[in-house]
Amino acid sequence: MNRKPDHSADLLVTEKDGVVARLAVRGGVRRPDAVQGLLNALASAMLSSNASPTASFIAGKVLQRTERTGVFNLEETAQRKQSFEAALRHTQKSGPALRSLATALTQLTQYIVWQSGRSGPFASVNFSKAHAHSVLVGPSGLETRSDIRICLILMEPYTRFPDNVQARSKAFMLLTPSEICVDGEAWLKADAGSVFAVEAAQTFAIRCTSQPLLAVWCQLEEGFK
């Protein structure tokens, strides 16, 4: 029997959703170079032949919508996370595609706003202080819009994200090595650059060991197909 996704069980989606932004027609508003560079690098990595077909399909749907632009919120923040900078240094050494993505994220570091998310089953003891989310594109993101969501996950070393049920299908790309568990199957080691999908109603968990974890994920938002 198919399980109906429980939106409250999706711990990757933060509660803080800002105002709905009207999308601009194509070419009507110029996207800041740093944000466009991020999207270009993300497309190169997530739509490559090394990505799983399902992940590329989801990411392609999301990135197709970036032909239109949202509202940009590039205000400098005092927040700086050493684990984010350490993860980016590792990503810079992981091949050309990830190097471009790490460079794009480095250019946006001073604007990225980090939020703490909710905990859940089997999370590591230090979870509340050892992880953070950031919305790059989507509600309350650097590019605010309501039709898509592109986000970062950051975790300190030796942290386990709780088991959580995905409300909507997501495409993930790891920027650092980690271990993943999808739908209760065995834990799998995954290298930096791995691109995979987790479909709606599946459970998902992720963990890291001696170095910080950094990953990006994307999805179409509720009501957009």
C-alpha cells in the first residue's frame, strides 16, 4: 500500500517560509552573477552522465524553472561557519565540476543564512548544535520564490541526520563524502560528487565521520509539477 507523505515528517524542509515572491518573465530581471554561477555549476554537476537518471530528471525540472527569476536577498550576514569553509576546501579538491560549485558557494558565503532544523528518530546526541540548513533558492532564500527549493545541508563531524520521510521527491548531490540510508536499506558509503534521488514517501538519513558533511538538494514545491 502506498504511504501518503507526511509533510511534517520531512525534516529537510524548514518551517520558516517567507512571503511568496512573484516570478519575473524571462529576461525581465538580471540574476546576480554569483547566483547564476551557482546555478550553472549545479546544472553541470547534477545533469551529468554520472548522476542517477531519476535525480537528473528531478534536478532538470527544478533548473528549468530558473529561466524565470525571483526576488534577490543578497544582504551580508555576520554568520560564518568554520565547518562550511572546511567542507568547501575539501570540495575544491574533488574534481572540476565540484570545484566550480565550491567556487560559486564561496562567492556567496557572506550572504548565506543558516537555520537550525528539527530533530527526529535516531539523530546524534549533538544534532541540535551540529547541523544547519540554508535555502539558496526558494522560500526565504538568496533568490526568494515559491515554485522550487534548492538548499544546503551542513553537519559537523560525527553527526547523524535523523530518519525522516520525504514529502516530495528530491535530488541530492554530496559535496563531501558521507553515508546515506534510503528507505531503511543498508547504509551506503558515497563519495563527493555522488548524485542520487530520494522519492516522495521514502525515508532518508545521512551521516558523516571525521570531516564535515556538505550536500545540496532540490525539489519542486507543493502545487508545482
